[in-house]
Amino acid sequence: MPAGLIALALGGFGIGLTEFVIMGLLPEVATDFQVSEASAGWFISGYALSVTVGALLVTAAVTRLPRKPVLIGLLVLFIAGNFLSAIADSYTSMLLGRIVAALCHGAFFGIGSVVAASLVPAHKKAGAIAIMFTGLTAANVLGVPFGTLLGQNFGWRSTFWAITMIGVIALVGIALMVPKASTEPTKGLRSELGAFKSGQVWLSITVTVLGFGGMFGAFTYIAFTLTEVSGFESGAVPWLLVLFGGGLFAGNFLGGKAADKALDASLIAILAGLVVVLVFFALTASSSIATLVSLALMGGFGFATVPGLQMRVMHFASTAPTLASGANIGAFNLGNALGAWLGGVTITAGLGYTSPIWAGAGITVAALLVMVLASAAAKRGGVAAVAATPDVEREPREATVA
């Protein structure tokens, strides 16, 4: 395994931790700032929307810069944002810290995906992207449960101080382990924007928004579901999140393997499975045993789409994948915001703490339908995403796009 992939995974670990740990601490943060559950949810939605904006604007601004210094600079931004969150003395200042930290997220994973894919042969590209995202899943398996536990016992600010230090370690790892040869700048913004002429790129991004929005519609308010519906004590939440994180880890690995073999078919099967899991969870959330099963499966099916969708966008934007890759990372987080917002709407409407799960299931059905249409359209055009994807940096005359 190239050492650069380990470094990228390390950066992903820190960024993943700051994105997801807030969910386990949402009740504590809401109480501290004396705001409602829906208002506290904006620490998630605001972060996600900032990722979406940053994924496009920040990535576009750095297209002509060498990628390694850019990755390092993005981590500096990440560290600054988490420092602001750790010292926040009001709801507004906390939200500002979340927004600043989020600006690096989309560009880091977007540029990192291209770098990761460049380090391996063509038939292993989705797997390489999955390895980079292993840091994100490891953040859920290890970081989020222990970060939640730390915050519950020593105050939620202690968690953000710990994340700030992890960001420093990740920065050093990127500086030492990512090879300079694989981080040359792209051909320019005009070339990158040309990738968005592909209808398949837009369809893939739409599936990303809806598919991830479905999972996050269910997961954003999971702490309330576990304590108010499933009957678990709040102290058990960090350990229950280990199950979800374990599902993310397994789903990311298996989803990458499946995408390298049959990209579109695997995505359709995974989205269909996620719909079934979310419906099952909504119907059985009052059962503690069924909830344990649902948490693991929701994480597995929900994150199994990530390497495949990222690879699909890069495949159909093969002439200039950097900005499209970043845009798709933004799409994941736009989905996060959509799911968090819709879940908050259902709770505010008095529909109960299982209503976000039903909302998530509905959004995922929409994702499945779009994915089926996208796959059929690609086959009709003779440009279906195949297992052996093209080199993402090859010359335009060799590329195949929709």
C-alpha cells in the first residue's frame, strides 16, 4: 500500500471526527447553549452547507496550485475552525467555528480522491479511494464513540480540543508521507468546468445528495431516537455508535471492492438495501435488539455508496476530475444538510423521534430511482461505468464521457 494513502486516511480521520462527533454530543451542546434540538441541528446542517460551498469555491480557487501544499493549507484551516469551536462562548461563535472547519472538508476529500487514485493502477482506483475514506470510517468506529464519551465526562469542549490536536498530527502526516510527484496541479479552471457538461456527472451528484441525505435524515437525531424511543441510557450512546461506525468501516471497504467489479449494479443494490434497512429501523426502533442490528446495517449500506459514487463522478469527468470530485464531496454534505433539515422539520411537527428515519427512507427511494435512470441512460449511450475505470488524469482524447 502506498504510504501516501495512509497519510490521506489520517487527514480523513481528523476531518471525519469533527463532522460526526457533534451528533453524539448534540443533547449536551443544546443544553449548554439553551437551544432546541432543531436549532442545535444547525451545527450539523451549517457544517454540511459550508462543506458544499467550500467544495466548489475552495477547490476552484486552488486548481492551478500543487496539490500537496493545498492539502496542508486545508488542514491549517481545519485546525483553526476546531480551535474556534473549542473556545466558543455562544451559539453564534460555535456555529462560526463549525463553518470555518467545514470549508476545508470538500476540497480535501475531492483533491485527496484524485491523488489517491493516481497512486494505484486503474483497476484499483475505487479501492484506493475507499482506503482514503477509511480514515473517515475509522473516525466513526473509534473517534466518535470515544469523543462522545470524552465530551460527556469532561464537557463537550474537551472533545474539540482533542480534535484540534489530531488535526496537527494529520498535517504532519500529510507533509511527510504524500509524495510530491502525485500532487501536480490540474490544467486549469476552464478545463475543470468542462467536466460538468456531462449529464452523467450531474446524475451521479444527484444520487449522492439523495443517497447520503437519506442516511443522515435517520442518523442526525440518532441520540434522541436511542434514548427516547429505544430506551437506552444516554451513557450508552457512545458505545452504540461503535456499531454504526463498524458498519461504516465494513461498508466502505466492501463498497469499494464491489465498485471495482460492477460500479452501477453495486450502487443500485446498495441503495435498495439501505431503503429496506431504514424501513426496518423505523418499524422496530422501540426494540433494543432490533435497533442494534439496524445501526450496524444503516452504517454499512449508507457508507458503501461513497467510494462507488466518488469513482463514478471521476469516471465521467475523466478529462478533468478535480473540481467534479470536490463537487461530489460537497454533494455528500448537501445531502447531510437536507437530511438534518428534514429530520428537524418532522420532529418540530410533533411526529416523534422515528420520523427522521421515515424521512430518510423516502429520500433514499428517490436516490435509487435516479441511480436506475442514470445507469440505463449510460448504457443507452454506450458509456456505462465499468469496473476497469480509466486513468483520471489521461489526455482528453482518450477519455470517455457522457
